[in-house]
Amino acid sequence: MKQQVAFQIDQNDNVATALMELTAASVKLRGDAKQKYILASENIPQGHKIALKDIKSGQQIIKYGIVIGQATQDIKQGQWVHLHCMASLYDERSSQLDVKTGVPQDIKYE
């Protein structure tokens, strides 16, 4: 099996970005990572975030060394971090998008 890889942009980040689709297994961390490996606890799509530590509901999601959002539920280390468990601080509409397809859920097409 090819080594799974995620990228931590800044040492203060509590998420890293999946450089490929991840499965529930060991993931090598590259970039400005404090640790060398993390265990993914579920499948995570390429380009999405993996939690580097436990994040409680209401806590900040940090990427690029800055706050990008807030957890809307408890997130365990190794879990997928996306619109289903966080709210973006930069895009108010993102909470209305389908997690997998990105299709707006707040618009009715007839």
C-alpha cells in the first residue's frame, strides 16, 4: 500500500490537508508538522482536512496558522474536518452546501 500523506502548513495548525484520499490507517505528516505520523480514523477525501488533535465543539479550527472556522461538534484526532463538523468564518454560505457535492441546499430548483 502506498504511504498516505497529509500536509500541515503551520506548527500552530490543528488540522492538516490530505494530499490524497486517506483511508483509516497511518498517515505521514509533511510540512511544518510537530509529529511525523497520525492515525486517520475514517476515510478522508483528497484536499480535505484531518484533525491533528481533539477539537471540542466551539473551539477554533486553525489552518495556515490562522483561525479559519469553528467546530460545530466535538472532533476526535484523526477524523475528517469539513462542513459537517465545522462552520467557516470566511464563507457564511458554506454551511448550506452539500458536504460531498458542494451543491447548495438552500435553493429550491423547480
